[in-house]
Amino acid sequence: MALLEMRLNLINNFLLSLIIILLCYSRSFSQNYDEVRFFKDGSNYYSSIFKINPSNAKNYVFSAGAITGSLLLDSQIKNFVNQNRNGVYDIVFGFEKRMPEALFTSSLLLYLHGSVYDNNKNRDLGFRLAESMFFSGTITTLIKMISGRTRAYATNDPYEFSFFEIDWERTSFPSGHATIGFAFSTVMANETESVTGKVLWYTLAGVIAFSRVYNEDHWFSDIVFGSLIGYFTGQFFSKPGEKSDETIIPPISFTIPF
């Protein structure tokens, strides 16, 4: 546990450093002071959660049904995964541990690149990616602390909840990796009209999410809930109608959204 905490502190310090650099660059290269936009967008995002309208109601009903249904399947899916492990799956689902950090870093570097090279598309995309992951992550973290669900590797009982427990083993519900994966991939998928591109981005998010079940860090319902939070947050921070099939990063051309 001490080693885990040390690693988490190192990661947090690294991300904090990147955020500080981001803010410095935003003041140097941006006339719009994106930190003001950040807080405004966050306020709009949080207030939208409590708005009651037909669209929100439909999403909440669908989400409640999906989470409830997945809760009933938790034990069966855990048993199925344990009975079907192999070397190929170990490789495919073994990369996810540091994916949230990698995705956050990607968004921040994309933003900094856009600021340095005066590329507004990259700057805006990087900013929205960071917002989507950050704000969805705050919701997921809050629910984790309230629900206190025991992780799959620590128990065979999928309904073991210890409310308001913040020990690592009791922060299972929902999955933070699934949240971050879908928060990132949803924004990226909405940046392209290509069906192939959309499939690839959502496949990445799905693999990140399911890897948490495969590695017994989460129950199936954890990743369903986390994925829904990430997906709807990604939709909030996407800009339909202002899509671009290609993002160019000088001095070389590099197509990001596929």
C-alpha cells in the first residue's frame, strides 16, 4: 500500500507540473485566458447534471437500467473471465494501468502545441479533452468515496459496499479508467465523420474499460457506470458541427481523429 501511494503521489506531482506549465503557456500564448473558460465550462457542466428535461430524463433512465442490469451480471462475468484467461488476453488487457495519465498527458501536450504554434484547432481540442477527463473524473471520484464498494480482487461478493470508505480496496464503483477512457474517446470520435475512426476510438475506450474487469480491479457494473459518465461528459464537451477530419501538427503532418 505504501508503494502504491508513493507511485500515485509521483503521478499526481507529474500531472500537477504539467497543469502548471499549461496555465503558464495559456497566459503567454492565449488572449482568451482559458482558465476562465475552464471554470465557466465546469460550472455549466455541473449545473447540467441537475437539469430536468426530456433528453436528460431519457439518459438517466437508460443509465439506471444499464447499471442495474450489469449489477446482476457481476458474479457471472467475473467467473467467465477467470475461466477464459490466456496469454493473448494478458497482453491485450495488460496495458491499461497508466492509460489515464497517458491520455491526460496527450491532451495537455496537444494544447501546448496548439498554443506554441498558434494552431487553434489543436489548442481547442486539447483543452476540451482535458476538461472532459477532469470533470468526469471529479464525479467518478465523489461517487467512489460515497459508495465504498470493495474491489473484485478483494472479495467474491459483488454487493459489498461500505459507504464513505476511502481505502483503495473500497473505491471500486464506478471505474475511473472507464470514465477517463470514454471521456477522451467520445470527444475524439466526435471530431471525425469517419465511421472507422469512431469505431477505433470507442474500441480503445472499451478495451481500457474491460481490462479493469479482466485484471480484477473492478466489477462489470463498475465499468458500465464509469463508461456512461465518461461518454455523456464527452458529449457535453464535444462540438458537433465544428468537426474536423484532420488535425495538423507542424513540422510534420499527423492525423489525429482518423
